[in-house]
Amino acid sequence: MDGSTSFGSASSGVSGRHGADAKKAISDAKLAELALVDPKRAKRIMANRQSAARSKERKMRYIAELERKVQCLQTEATTLSAQLSLLQRDTSGLTNENGDLKLQVQTMEQQVRLQDALNDRLRDEVQQLKIATGQLNANNGNLGNFGGLSSYGVNPQSYQRSQMQQQSLLAAQQLQQLQIHSQHQQPQMHMQQQRLASVRQQQQQQQQQSQLRPEALPFPGDLKMKGIAMTAHVQNAGPFDGRARSEP
């Protein structure tokens, strides 16, 4: 069916073209005769033919230009589709990374709060030890307990002085241990603060890059991670709390 139809259309097109050529040839012959009889009419007919030829040529050029533009638009559409896929993938990656950064910021803020609470407690204990040391140096309330030592040849004042020196030495050792522990904790806190600032800076940069993109949804595991982080900090702070209670 297709072959016969195309053959029929081709034959009709060839016959039509031959008919148009014959008509044009006849018209040219008649036009030559008409030029002898009516030159103005023949000139007008020639002008119309030239105008029609120019119009046909412009039409062909316009069609060719439209086809070229269609091809260019198809190429651009393909390129834009590929770029859109890449942007969607980047958006998904940035959304996930933004969620991870938010989780890290929350965890680090909890660590900083726990570290601040621990430092406050250490400062309070150091202050209490300083007060206790000053009280030991000025304490004279136990003189009556050593009145019977003179009968055994023991000087009560020297015994009290030795006891006070031992207690002062013990308090100084405890104070030194707390200061050393506080010095060890301060660099860790400084590093955590620097890391928190870096994470916040990265998060701000990513938010600037994805201003027109949807906000990242919270992850379902946020509460679970928070619980794990709090449990770990409580376990880490547990041994020191017990030691701090037993030292005074």
C-alpha cells in the first residue's frame, strides 16, 4: 500500500510539473505575442512573475530558517534536560548534607553545654577547696583535743601543726588534680568550639547555594542520635563525678 501510494503521488507530481512547464512555455509564447500587441500588459505580467519567484524564494529561505531553529531548540532542550537532572541530583545531595550538618550542630551544641556545666562544677569545687584550705590555716578549734598529749611528752601545738600541714598538703594535691583535669578539658572544648564554628560556616554556605531549593526535612533518627550522645556524655562524666564526691 505504501509503495503504490508513494509511486502514484510521485507520478502525479511529475505529470503536474510537466503540465506546469508546458503551461509556462505556452505562457512565454503567448507573452512574446502579447509584447508585440500590448507591451504594458506583458511587462506587468513579467513583473508579477518575478515577484512571485522572489516570494517563493523568501518562503523557502524562511522554511529553512525555521527548520534550523527547530533543530537548535531541540539541541538546547536536550542539554537543558541533562542540566536539570544534574541540578536535581545536586539538590538532593545538598539536602542530605544539610540534614547531616544540622544533626552535627545539635550534637556539638549538646556537648558544649555539657562541657560548660562540667567546667562550672570544676570551678565551684576549686573555689570550695581554696576556701577549705584557708580555713585550715586559720582553724584553732581542735586545741582542746590535744590537752592530754603533754603528759606523754608530745607538744600539742606541733602535733596540730603537723595535722594541719598534712590536711593542707592533701587539699593542695586535690586542687592540683582538679586544675590539671580542667587544663585537659579546656583544649578539647576549644577544639569543639572551632569545629562547631566550621560546621556552622559550611551550613551557611550550603543554605546560600540552595536558597531556591526546598528546606531539608529532619531525619527520623535525630531523637535516637540525641539519646545516644546524651548517654555517652553521662557515662563519660560518671567516673569523674564519683571521684569528685569522694575527694573532699
